[in-house]
Amino acid sequence: MTVLYFAWVKDKIGKSSETFALPGDVTTVGELAGWLAQQSAAHASAFAEPRLVRAAVNQDHADSDHPVADGDEVAFFPPVTGG
Amino acid sequence: MIRIQREDFDVGTETAALAEGDTGVGGLCVFVGTVRGEVPAMTLEHYPGMTERQLEAIEAEARRRWPLSDVRIIHRIGRLEAGERIVLVAAASAHREAAFRATEFLIDWLKTKAPFWKCEHKAGGDVWVDARDSDEQATLKWR
């Protein structure tokens, strides 16, 4: 699975993407965020306030209960601020 | 038509090109967003791929809601100085009401759905802009 990070989520984690095998017990966006938060202190800091982090699965906005599967492109980012 | 680009755009050129030659058009409305002077400069980051996908969906939704002859969304990325243009949204229709309402809808939805992020370059350092509740409220009125 490929995970992309943007804006301050990217800054806190220190990289813009990473690829790994999805653990078998991770089936939703929320569970993936929880698993990522345990990977390092930097990840923990990026996911410290779940309500501030939004997600997309395969380039569509996704809630925390949205399913994820190996092969999906998942992204985590702050609420958008364009326009 | 959507476009994401680093370079500036000319408002007159873009307005003239909107539904050019379409004699069914009775009015067009244009909104241009700019960098306020209180910010020395900012950098616009985006999510390539998802941005195009979301802007195309926003255009499609506007066309579904109103009888539009043409739609244009242009959003800049990269570093922008105070006073520079950031975004243009425009809609053309047979009558003004659809053009006005669709243009407001386009910018309201863009602000809460298109994956762009502003990082302001201030004297004290770089600051990622927080999303505004008022933008979220503006989107909700289009439900």
C-alpha cells in the first residue's frame, strides 16, 4: 500500500509518501491512522489529534470508517485551505 | 474546463474565452481570489491527481444543478506574493441567476473539497493556514 502525506502532516512525519504491506488486522482508514501513529514518534505527533487529519482513498475523500485494502492509494492531510 | 498552473492568468482573456461564440449565453459571472496584503507571501501545495479529480467533480455538480453553457476553474500552485491572483472560477448561462449562483457554488465547494493547502511565509516563520469554519458553513448551504 502507498500512503501519501500533505501539508503539516507531511512536515511532521518528515516524508511525503511511504509504501508498505498492509497489516491483516487493518481494514479501515481509522485503523490505518491508528497503526501508522504507532510507527514512530513523528507519526504519533502527526496523528495526535485525529479530528485535524482528513483522509482520501484512491483520490476521493474518505471517512475514518471507509475500508482500505492493499493496493489502495491512501492520503492523510489537514482540512483543505485552497481558493 | 479546469486548469492547475504555476503561472498567472489574465482575467480578461479567460472571461472572453468563456462560452465564446455561444449565442445562447446571456450572462457570465467571474470570481477571482487573491493573496491579501497582510500576508507577505504563501506557497500553495496540492495533491496531483486528486486535485484534477475533485475539480472535475465540482464542475460536473455545478452543471448538474444549473443550465450552464460553460464553466472555468483555474487554480494556481507554488509560491505567490501579496496581491497575486490565486484562483478564478466562472460560469456562463442563458440567464444571470444561474451564472451568479453557480459561481458562488463553485468557489464554496472548491474551498472545502479541492486538496490545496496554503502555507503562509511570515516574519516569524512558515505557518500552514487553518481551515475556517465559515468555509465549511458556506458549503453546507448548498446541500
